[in-house]
Amino acid sequence: MGLDDRADRRSDEDETDQLTRLLGQAPPHGAAAADRRDQAIRAAVEQGVVGPDAPLAGLFDVAGIRAGAAALRAAFAEVAAPGTRVLHAFAVKATPLVPVLRLLHDAGIGAEVASPGELALARAAGIPPAHTVLDSPAKTPAELREALALGIAVNADNPQELARVDALVQSAPTRSPVGIRVNPQVGGGAIEALSTATATSKFGVPLRDEGAREWVVRAYLDRPWLTRLHTHSGSQGVPLELMTAGVAAAYALAEEINARAGRRQIDTLDIGGGLPVNFASDEQTPTFAQYARLLKREVPGLLDGRYGLVTEFGRSLLAKHGTLLARVEYVKSAGGRTVALTHAGVQVATRTVYAPESWPLRIAAYDAKGRPKSGPGTGQDVAGPACFAGDLLARDRELPPLEQGDHVAVLDTGAYYFAHHYSYNSLARPAIHGFAAGPREEGGGVRFSVVRAQQRVEEIVAESGGGARDALRGL
């Protein structure tokens, strides 16, 4: 089924203990992570990772990513019965970078993909089909055919898609586990655009609509090869209790289907991801362990060993481990307020610029040598380079006074930020670097590795039709 067999939990625990020792017993977040970040920022300036010719870069804390993956696996291993099969599939949309996917794969994490491009990235990272799940509300016949040929798990979104799967399964045998995505319609969170379990959500079969539940049950009874059930009710702004209610609804449906089938037809529940992230401090809250324990308390049958389990966390695995570092190009005053003009704006923090109330980000000030700035704060705007007035990462933010040549670090940007470039003004994609920081007591030392190189102007021209400049002249 492509699930990570947990029958030998001791080996998993030994692996987690080994990783903890490797990281010097440092937690994935908090003071230790902040200290690594400070080391990396200073080293990035000293080593020219960020400077006049490269005024913007994304930085990934490799130790933090590894520790976060270990924390996720340990959280569910703690609450699941021995022998429970678990696949943690990273939502590739959160950070679509091959070296990051490879690092997560090494840490025991698979991939959840929602497009041909994301599937190609997962395959390039070496993630096997058995550890890959395809979800999308608009899969084409070609996408379905490829996934079924490879043996990738597929969750059908709606009756029309299931009909396509029917035809493909009948025409060619497949090793793919197949299920249906259902919308438990338990309600939305604080951010409407990210609420996937509302009454009118575009995702899945709406369970509370008239006749829908019976249609789902009948779909399974008519197709013995349907063995999975999928739901996803969480994301940023959704409380754990609401996420858990969605999982409980899917579990109850699975129990009903299996009872009516007279056998354990559904053997795996895919409960999605969407754990919210705390963007207000370095503390990670809620934690994977808190969520897993809540599931154990509210839906104990989910974890008693009768069902395999798939999760699809994304933002919560990587957000805290990424930092966007930008050089301050100019500082000026407008209307009595200081404005720091940087190279970090809408092209790398699109959500924050267009929806600042929903996506506020912390910003830390560093001097020209990459050292943390201190002292009394003053209200300042931190602006990006794009040519529109709203290109601001922060408005009237209390920060130590910024000066030309200083640096700003935009924190918690490891997911849905600098890896998701928005080509406003044809601004170049920044370089992204992974880093490893040694313990200060052992002399420190930071090593960088390029995850994605800075985009060259020639590449921007090529992507914008530079090789076909006369294509429209003859029409």
C-alpha cells in the first residue's frame, strides 16, 4: 500500500534518538533555532551569499527540517498502535524544491502532489510511487493514466472523476491504491480562502448534501478496489478541534462503509494536513504531538491498528525553517515615517503583500555585517522593489532604526514564500541556500549549499518569449 510499516517501532525510536543526539538535543524551534538563524545570517553576509550583487536570498535550516520531520514521525508513532502503517506525505505545493523533497525523503517523508509538475519534482527527488499520493480537484485523463500506471495512490475528487478512473482501471490493471475524497462540511477557519471543509468548498464530495453520503457508500460497495477514504479539513486559521471533527466524520463514514460491505474494504484513511503555524514567535504551536494526541482522544479507532494512515502536512513542516534575507538598498522618510527599501517584496511574499491581515510576518533587523540590531524601536515601513505602492512587507513596524546597507530577515518563510516566485516587474527569482550551523561552543561555522541558483536576466528573457520575438509579426 506504500505505507511506512511501523511494526518495528523500536527501530523508529532509535532513529529519532540518533537524530536528537546528532542535533545536540536541540529542539527544532525556539532559542536553538533562532541561534542557528543568527549564525547563518552573519555567515551569509560574510561569505557573500547576500551582498550588493545578490541582495536577496532564501535560507533553509537543514537541521531544523530534519528535526521537524522526526518530530512528526515521533508524534504519530507515540499514539498509534504497534503495527499501524503510516505514510507522512509532504504537500509539495508548500515548497516545490527538489533538494528539499530529497532531504525530507531521507527523513522518512513521502510526497503529496497535485499537478504533473509536482509529480515530476517528487520523482526527480527520488520519492518512490509507493510513497506518493495524487490529489487535485481537476485531474486530466493523462494525469490519472500516468499515476495509475506508476502505482501512485489516487484520491478521486468527484463522481465524474471516479467515472474516468473506472474506465482506466477496467482498461489496464493497476497497483495504485484508490479512494474518494469527501468534504465533511464541518465549517471554515479564520481565512476563508484556505478553508477546505465549508458547505460550498470546491474539494471532494460534500457529505451533508442531499443524497451524497449514500452515493459515496454505494460507490464503494460497487467497487471492491476502492480501499481508501480521503478528507482534508485543516489549513492556516483552522483550529485543531475543527480539523479533528473532519477526521472524525471521515472515520465514521469508513466504519459505515465497512459494516455495510461486511468486510474491511477501506483499509486506509488519508486525513490530509493543514496544521496551522504560529507566525508570532519562534515557538511552534500547535505541535504535531498535540494534534496526534487530540486525534487519539477524539477518534481512538483511527489509531488502533485497524487502518493505515496517510498525512499530508506542508506548511507546518517547513515554514519555521526558512528565512528570507534582504539587503536594505535605501532608507528615506515620507510623511514623517521611515521607509526602508529592500529587495524583498511581492515577488517572494505575495500573500503578505496582498493580504497582510491574514498573513503578517515577523521581521528582524540586522546590521551591515549581519549582526542583530538592538536598541529602541521606531515605526518603519519595510518596502519591496516592485513598482506599486502596496508592495510592503510591514507597515509602521517597530524595529531598530534601519540604515542603508543593513539587512532585514523575514522569518517563517520556508513554505509558500520565497520558493513561490511571482514575476512582477520581471524580478529575478532569488537564490535559495540550505545551511548547517555548528555549535557555538565548538567554534561555530556555517556551511551553505545552493538549493536553487539565482535567476539570470538571460533566463528571464528566454521565459518571456525571447527566442520567438518575431512570432506575432506575420499574423
